[in-house]
Amino acid sequence: MSEAGAASPGAPGPASPGLVGAPVGRAGVPADGILEELDGRRIGPPSAPGPPSAPGPPATPDVPWRRGVAAATAMTVRRPSLWVFALVAFLARGGVVVLVLPIVVVPTFVGLANFVGPASVSAGGLGPRLVALLVVGLAAAFALVVVGACVAAAAEVALHRATVATPEAASVVAIAPRADESAAADQSADGPPADNPRADERPADAGDADAGDADAGGTVRAVARVAGVRLLLLVPVAVAAAVAIPAWVAVAYRELTVPSDVAAPLAARVLAGAPAASVAVVGAWLAAEIVGGFAARRSALFEASIRRALAGGIVDPFRAPLATALTVAAALGASVVALVLAWWATGAAWDAVRHALAGETDVVAALGTALLLAAAWLAGLVLAAIAAAWRATLVTMELLRRRR
């Protein structure tokens, strides 16, 4: 569905996967000076007295926030197929690194020095071996990020379209157009708006199976848009990380040479040792996640271009700041709980395997601990999939329940 333009009552509306017949106005352009309560009511300055306005369709409030949460919860419980798409997107965007943290053995300072080489750093600067290792490492990381973003984008497009095609989503979509959307619909009847060059490409029949991005080529374009959105939003995160690296390196060097607490993981000690840098990176990542979540859905569901999707994604959190804050808090809270449980189970099973292999345990006991580790890892994947699916559907419902 194009994000610009809206269908008036009785006129065919633009089609979109899972949202056929649901008119969409100028996405991401809220009324000036308006905030939204959690129950859907609007608050703002009183209207100035003046002549009565022309009759138009009655304005209806947005769907209450709690209904969106209930729909997302019911959808996640009833439709395990969404777990698969959510898990693939989560793992491809770096979740696999998070899940393997409990079983990663951090190398010692001596081990790192032996790997890099004793002559890699000298008074003259970095040695050729270290430079080559850095170049190869950066190139491999860049390739993994790009490939992971494309795989995750494909999973996201499938997930968002499968989400809006459910009856639970249909009960949340705010389909009543605003008065200004009716004017936009009347204008689109005469010709495409000037700010929407793709409006003339809309199909006349809202039920046409080939409308929007339903065709294979449209799906590829949607995946490319979502991947572009996610990659562009990684730039501020990368900049914040680059600024934080010197502080982290200094703390890591100190912790590797003179550890402050050998019981705590090295990563936790490094992050805590440079709090300002760590907070800046986490803040940049959180902002990119919030904006990218809304922007990706606009690209996947409403055919918004990368520029329009990013603009809408930036505005969306401010249209309903309280509801957005609660949505993000609930989504991140569920993810943290699921990951902590997965880390605990995997870490306990990994410790059992290490003790079994290091001691004189018989083969049956060693095999049992290995099976326990596999079961813990699988349980962690299931928990991560459920949390990722609920997080994704929650944000989707937050976007769909608002009038656009």
C-alpha cells in the first residue's frame, strides 16, 4: 500500500498485503501539537472559534493501546509460524552472537598477543601482520552485516505481512479516515498528488491479487527497502561505537593485565569501566531500533520509500510518546527476560559439559551432559523466538492502531 493518499467511503482504496480495504493517509504526518492518550483520546489546544467547517466523515479515536497489546499477545500465542520469521530476523541481525555468549571462552592477554604476533606493534606503529588482520576482520564484519541485514529484511517482510493478514490485526487497524484524508482521497480521484509520484501506479481494483508488492518483484523491492533502512540506521550506531572504542580498549587492557574482578565477565567489566561511552552506544542503538522498527514496517506494508519510511519512523514515536515508551519497555523487557533465562540454562549446561569432559566421568555421563546442553540451547532458541515474535507484533500493532 502506498503511504500517501487515502480511500474515501465507497471508493476503491489502495491495496496492501493483509490490509486490503484499510485506507491509509499521509503516513507519518501527525496533526500539529497533538498528543495521544493510551485509550485513544486526543489532547491538545482548544479549537479557535470560527465559521463551521464543511461536513466530512466523523473523526474517530485511535484503537486503544491495550487492545493492540492484547492482539499482539493472542497472535503470538496462537500462531507459532510467526516465531520462525521472528527468530530468523533476530539471529541474522546479530542475535546468534548474543545466544553464544554463555559458551564463549574469552582469550587471555597472552593468547591474544601470541595470535597477533610479538612484532605486530612497535615504536614505528602497527606491523604488517596486525594491519592485515584488521583489514580482513573489518571486511568480514562488513560482509556479515550486509548479508545478515538482507536475510533479516526478508524475514521481516514476511513476518510483518503475515502479521497484518491475521484476524487479530484486523481488529486493531484504525480504518476510519480523518477529514483531511477525505480531501486527499478526493484529490487522488482527479490525479496523483504532487508529493506521491507513485500514486498513478496504484491498481484500480483493491482486490487485485497483483496489487502492491504481492508480486515477486515487489517483494524483492520491499526487502531491499527494509535492508536499506536497517543499514542506514547502523551508521549512527557505528559512529558512537567508533568514538567509544578508545575508552573500551583502555579499560580492556587494564582488565586483562590487572583484573578488577575475575568473577565478572570481561565484557561486563569493560562496559562498566567506561560508562559514558557505553551509555552513548546503547542510546544510539535503542534510537536506531525504535526508528527502524516503524520505518521497516512502513516500507514493508505501505510501500514507503527509504526516505519516506525513515521520515515516518522518526515522527512515529512522537505521535504517541507514552504509548511508544510503554511498547518499547514491554518489548525489551520480554526480550531481556527470555535472554537471561536462555543464558542461565545454556551456561549451566555448558559448565556441566566442561566438568564432565575435564574429569574422569564415564561416557554415558558425558553424553548426558552434551544432550543437556543441546536441550538448553534449543530451549533458548524457542524462548528467543517467542520473545522476538511478541516484540515484532507489538510494534506492528502500535503502528496499525493509529490513524494515518
